[in-house]
Amino acid sequence: MAKRNRKVPGINASSTADIAFMLLIFFLITTSMDTDRGLARRLPPPPENKDHKDDIIVKERNVLQVRLNKDDQLMVGGEWSDIKQLREKAKEFIANPKDDPNLPEKHPKTLPFFGDVMITEKHVISVQNDVGTSYDAYLQVQNELVAAYNELRNELAKAQFGKEFSECSEEQKDAIMDYYPQKISEAEPKKYGGN
């Protein structure tokens, strides 16, 4: 009897590629990706008149220095402080309720819903940290500063409109944000001492 030469059937590779593609899609959809956390910041508009240099000069009383060192120790306005005190210190600085000569100067401004008011629109909170500062401490400081603005805006909304800031109309919110403009300046991190 003569042997028949039978061909061995080959593997269908097209279905293997389809399966690999389906697995890839499955893992992309079902895998949770870590998302980077960030800070919501609105950058100030570019200066309209480059010849006008008065805005660049900021009086010392209008600046609150907030510094974090490599050991996550906090200094606010030249004094060592605890993170729990930062919000209240920032609120007092931003609002200057007693018109303290050591806190930001107040200027008259006409705002919708409020009329003529005295506000501290030229204040700046300057945040600077060391290159060794932990990200957690940095975020805590940022959160406390933003919370100070949010609380002041909420208190103003309740006093003026009898409701929470979040419940106000867009025009009311704009007026409140003009009353308490958020001015947080972040300086480049520095390395103080050590290697």
C-alpha cells in the first residue's frame, strides 16, 4: 500500500489576532487608570498696557507670605503656624474686617448688588515651598487657602442674598468674586540649605 502524504492543516492565525485585539480592548476598558490630581487655577489676564508699571509694585502690607520648608513646617506672615490656623489667618488677611494698617489696604469699588464698597482687591497670597516639601503638605496649604476664599464668599452670599454661594445666580456669583477676588501667587520652589 502506498502511503498517502496528508497535509497537516495550518492554524488559523486570523482568529488569534482577533482574540488578542478583543483582550486588549477588554483590559483597556476594565483597568482603572490613576488620574493625576491637580489644582484648579484661573490665570490672571495678560496686562493690557505694558507701559503701566504701577500694578507691578505691590506694597508689603498687601502680600501674605506663606512658606513651607522641607520638613513641612509652615510659616505664615513671618510667624511659625499650624495648618489648622492657616484658613482663619488667610480669611482675616483677605477681608481685613477692622481695616488694620498691617493688613491689605482697602479701596472703594462699585459692585452690582453691593453698591459702593471698600475691598482689598490688591491683596496677594504668595505661596512658596522648598523642593523637599511633601506633595501632601503642599496640597493641604492650597486647600486651606482656597477654603478661606470659599468661606468668605459663602458668608457674603448669606449676608447679602440669604442663600449659599452655590445657589446664587451667575451675576450674583460674579459680584461676590469681584468682592473677594482669589489671588494666590505661587513662587518657584527653593532649596534652603542642605545638599
